[in-house]
Amino acid sequence: MRAFVELGASPNASSRGLPSCCDPSGENPLSALLRFATVTDWISEKFGKLAGYAVLFASLISAGNALIRCGFDFNNAPTKPAPPPAYETAP
């Protein structure tokens, strides 16, 4: 960023370390696009963090389920197979 500032950025942009083409103060027609890109980056960062926490939460739920089912030998499977149903023959 410093290279852009040294190449002749506007005073307003240089105070924030931005090149003159990226000055969001409204002096440049590209400022609306810069604001849009900034908002998009912010939203994608928040969704990325949310996705990371969702994956962590799902993996903890899965690990807890495996621990309870296998670690404590507590599962819903019957110990013996159920006998086949008795069918009656028609008279």
C-alpha cells in the first residue's frame, strides 16, 4: 500500500494509507465500488467465522454421539435379532 501512497495519492486517501483510486470519501467515481467491496468482504468474513463455528459444533456433536454409543456401549441395536413374525396359514 505504501507504494501507492508515494505515487501521488490524494491527501485524504494518504492519511489512511489508500491509493487515490481507492479513496472512499466520494471524490472518485470508484468509491461506491470500494464501499461495496468492503461490505462484501465484511459479510463474507462473518459468514466464514459462522461456518467455522458450525463445523466445530457439528464435529463435537458427532464425537459426543460416538463416545456415548461406543464408549459406554449404549446403542439402540438389539443384542439378539428379533424372531421372524409367525404367519398363520389360511384355512
